[in-house]
Amino acid sequence: MKADKDIFFDVESKPVIICSVSFDNGLNLVKQMRCAVERFLDTADGKRMIIETNNDFNWGDALLKIPDKFWNDFGIEINSVQVVEDSLHLDHDEVLCKR
């Protein structure tokens, strides 16, 4: 999958999900991720995961248990998940040189 851009997405400020997206910028990343999760949870494996997590399937479970194909079908490629103490968000398009 060719990525258009990388996006840093915080989940409760500890894990940071680094993913690439290849869908129209007008689409919402979180909405796309929720759709991928919903599609997975409708499968036999997804229903088994719901039982195994006692109906507490969360983002951590989703990132560890959902196969890449479900993410890829929604234009998402999970590159890594990192746990950080603090995160800093910078504007990618901020001009740093003086004019």
C-alpha cells in the first residue's frame, strides 16, 4: 500500500499509533479505524475475541488482534504502536525559516 501521509494518533495519551493512510483526506481516520474494527468484530474471530475479552474489546486489543487485511481494506496500515510518557504534536506544515 502506498501511503499518502503518516498520522500520529493518541489513544488515552499513552500508546501512540503510527499509521499510514491512503484514502481521501476528507475521510476521518478514527471513523475509518472504527469501521475496520466493526467489520472484524462481525467475523467468527472477532466474536471469539469479544468473548475472550469479556465484552471489553478495546483499542489495545484491536491493534494487537486485528489482522492487517482489515485495516488495509479501509486504507490504513498500522506501522507501529509505541508507548510514550509524553507526546508532542507539531504542525507538519509550519514554516520554520524566517522570511
